[in-house]
Amino acid sequence: MSLSVRPQRRVLVTKINRSQSFAGVNSSADRPFRNLSPFTPTVSRKTGSRVSRMFSMSHKSPPPKVPQPNRLDEVYEALKKGLTAYLEVHQLELEKLSTQIRESKRNSRLGFLYDLDKQVKSIERFLRRLEFHASKIDELYEAYCIQRRLRDGAHNMVKAYSTGSPGSREARESLAEASKGYKEYTENMCLLENELESQLGEFHVRMKGLAGFARLCAGDQYEIFMKYGRQRWKLRGRIEVNSKQVWDSEEMVFLPLVTEFLSIKVTELKSLANHVVVGNVSCETKDLFAALPQVVAVDINDLGTLKLSLEVTWNPFDKDDQPSAASSVNKASTVNKRFSTYNQSPPDTPSLREQAFYVSVHQAGLLRRRGQW
């Protein structure tokens, strides 16, 4: 599975390949997140590591004037696939934790079991939240489909009354009623489409760097401008020695949209009045609904000699609807990281006989020091 690029100046459609390197090696959808190859440029930043939220709009954008049912079907299918993958990942993690608790319940420290139990309950709460979120999206989509069928029926009635003769007064009243219903169903579809768009979560985009092989030289400066609906992200970077890259911004959060595409424009800054546009492409975003972080490589120019690498992480809940106990995206990696602080095979708890032996040895030592042995 790959993200298709929608070039603005070309007719041919190329691809954004989810890759291990900038060379564009295809990977399957179920393959876990992988780092880039060793020749990936090192990205550093001038400012602190703070995620930018440069939204020029409110959390909920105004509803569209014209519904896009075909596009909504594609986004809904991709969204359901991403939520299913999210549920599977956390379900596997829950089964792994439950197995570990059963295996170490007899011979474990109480604190170790308590921490495992807390993580299990946290994942269970997060799973219930995901299931509720998926059911809410299904209800919205079913309501949208009902309004779509009613709108199609009203459209057929309007078309039938319009093509015929004006007829009687009853026919004109029926035409007006059908036109009113068509307008009402259209407005309902737009409202439902906007409501479903507000349930798409967030895209956390991290800048990984540019790769151009012989295209990039030390001292080159580039400006990258990303536009996603009414959301903007502009960052500037400089190529340094040893393939290092310094960027003034590194992370950005985008709210997913139904009908919009991600537009990326890369400009090389040569002098104050001499800027060269390297490439301007528009990318599909419905394939970014994935359970694990993924690295995408975008072909900026026609020949593919300059590529932009981005790490995209999808969070099914936005910043105003975050779960309190469970983490959002990297829950599986966080759990594994916390497990590394414990011994995977905890020591056995001393038996009662061993505890009595330790107490007697301690008392004998006290008597010896007091000269009473």
C-alpha cells in the first residue's frame, strides 16, 4: 500500500512509497514501523521540541456546501481499516500482558504484579474507548447513507417533474415539495460529513529530512511549505557538512480532512531575490490511517532525485478528546519500554522456612555482638 502523489503540473501519477530508505522500497501494510537506512540525513532543530499547532480555524470547520459521497466512502473504508488495526495491536498487547501475569503470578513481587495489572486495566479502558469510537463512526456513516438515499430519491422526483409538462397545481406543489426535500437532505449530508470529519483524530507529522543523493550539497538552504485545507506549515532548513540538516521546526499536528489533499512545495533559497521551486506536489492522505508510525518518502521533483521523508503517526482521538489513563499512539512501545525496567524472570519469594532461618541468623548476630552468645 502506498500514498499516491497528485502532481499539479504533471499528468502521470506517481507514488509515495512507504520505505525503509529514500530509495522507495515498497513495504506491505502490515509491516511494523522501521527506521530509515544509515544514509538518512541527520535532522537537528534550532528551537525546542514543541509540536506546532498552527490552525487558522476552529476545531470544527464549517460544513461544506456540496457533499462528496464518493470521497467519504473512500475515507470511511480507510478509517475503519485503521481502527481495526489499532484494536488488533492493543488486543495483542493485552493478551501478552495477561499471559505474563499468569506465568509469573506464583513467583513474583507484589509491586511487579501490581504494575502489570495497572497496564492491563489501562489497555482495557483504551480498547473500550476505541470500540465506542468505532461504533460512533458507524452510526454517523449509516445516517449519512440514509440521507444519501433520500436525496437521490428526491433528485429523481425533481427530475421527473421537471422534464414533464407543467401540469396542474398539484404537480407544481409536488415539484416544490421535492425540491425542498432535496435541499434539506443535502444540508443533512453536509452536516453529517462535517461531523464525521471531526472524528478522524490527528496526524502527527515529524520532519525526517531531505534526501537527494548528489542533489544536496553543504550550504544549500530549502524552504518547505505544506498546505492541508486551511492548515499551514512552513519550515526552513540548511544542509551542513556530513549530511546534517538543521530545520527551524520539526513537528506539526494536522487535523485530517475528507476532501482535501496535502500539498507540499519545496523551494531552494539561493539568494534574496532568487528562489527556485524544486517541486510542488499534492499527496493523498487516506492511507495514513494506520495503527503504527510509518515513514513515507515523497518524490518532490519529476525524476525523483529529491525526496522528502516524513514520519506520520495517526492518533484516532484529537487533542480535545484524549484518553486520560491510556496513552494515545505508541502504547505498545511504551509498555515494552516499561517492561525493560523489570526483570523478565523475577526472583522467587522466600518461603516461610527461609524467612525463619534469616530471622534466626539475624538474632544470633545480635547476641554475638552483645557478648551473650
